[in-house]
Amino acid sequence: MARSGRGFNTISPAEKVLRYALLLVVLVITVGPFLWQLSTSLKGVTEDVFTQTPTFVPQHPTLSNYTEVAKTIPVWAYAGNSLIVAVLVVAGNAIGATLAGYALAKLRFRGSKLVLGLFLATLILPSEVTIISQYVIVRGLGFSDSLIGVALPGAIQMLNVLLMRTAFLSIPADVDAAAIIDGATAWQRLIRIGLPNVKGMLSVVVIFSFIFAWDDFLWPLIVLTDPDKYTLTVGLQYLNGTFSSNPRLIAAGTMIAFLPIVVIFALLQRFFFKGVDAGAIKG
């Protein structure tokens, strides 16, 4: 009886075609809107962006929409405010999530399982449920209408704590045990053993925290009342007028807001994929 030449891990040509077709569909869904926004931001006033036969390639590419955005709103001031908030959130998560994750993973203390359960429970609640209580707390601390008030609720995110805990758990327990025998303190084990082995996951936390802080719209809109303190996502609403709006300017503003995320990911992508691979389930 003839045997099939394919093993269990061999992919048939039909399956390859199906996989690439699905990847192409996902690519169109994810990248398509970005390319359309980029194309719209480069189109001049003479080109109709609402035509029945849309084109991705502008007939007369121009950067005038970007300069017009800077004239319409103080885009660089808003970007500076967003950068301040992002730096505070990234620093808070990089430090706080690392310390909390290490404590939950490597330190033994009474009530550790209860604390872990509370962390997991907070992930179930949508942010809209706690947004009123967050505002009351921030206002009570005197941080309303301030960039610190915008950054404070996201300074330590529960998901990042769990990610760092998972990364620290991947370090063999024997390494920690040997360090304890040599007289290393918890701080020394964290700095000399823990951190060098979780750089990849830490970069994941940094990227996620930056994207969360940079893209957040609802919370800054609630906390801030002074237009001079608006973040970029909130300030871009001025590009959409009450009675008229220019989709080219809105697209240009969107691209300006998107550019820092691309830069951060490009700088940390090597560590990002290393962290994703370290957090994956090994079969």
C-alpha cells in the first residue's frame, strides 16, 4: 500500500493558498485605512476625496495640508502635552509594573494569591465602569485640569503587571535560589538577575504604555478644561468644524498623531518581538 509522502507538519498547497489569502485579507483590513488616510492627507484641494471612484495615489501630491494643520491648531504644543503624559505613563509602568511583577513572581509574602486575584479581577471591568471614581479621586488629589491628572490612572496598568510577572516566572527558580545562598538581597536579584532577562517583555510594556497614553481620548477630554493643556488627540477635534470640515486636514492631523507610534515601535521592535516570543506558550 502506497504511503503519503507528507508528514504531519507538511502543509498542502491548498492550505498554503488559504493561509496567504487570509493574511492578505487581514493586511487589507489593517493597513488599508492607514494608506487611505495617508493618501487623503497628500491630496490637494482640487482633488475630490468623495468621488465614486476613489484613488489611492494623489494626482498632485502636496504637503500643504500638514502646514495648514499647524496654522489651524497649535499642533506642536498639543504634541508636547501628549509627550509629557506618555513619558509619565511609560515611566510609571516601566518602574511600577516591574516592581509589582517581580514581587508577585519571586517574593513570598502573606496574601500574594489574594493580590494576584485582585489584579486579575480588575481586568474584567471595562474602563468606563471606573472612570467616574477615577475622576473623583483625581479631583480630590487636586490634579484635575493637569497633565499629571491625565497620566495618573494609567501610570500602572494591571495587564502590564501580569506581563512582567509572567516574564519573571520564566527565570529558573534555581538561579534565584543560588543567588539567595550567595547572600543576594531582593534588590540585587531584581537588578542583576531579573532585569537582564526581561528586557524583551519590558519593551512590550513600554510600547503598549506609550500607545495607550498617546492615543487616549476620553480621559483627557474629561479631565482637561484648559485648551492650552489639551493633548494631541483632544486638540485634533478643532480640525472638525461645527458647520464644515476638511477631510484632508483631518487626515494630515491623524498622520501627525500616528508618526510617534511608528518611531517608538521602530526603535524597540527588536526587543518587542523578543518579548512576545518569550511570553509565548512553548509546545
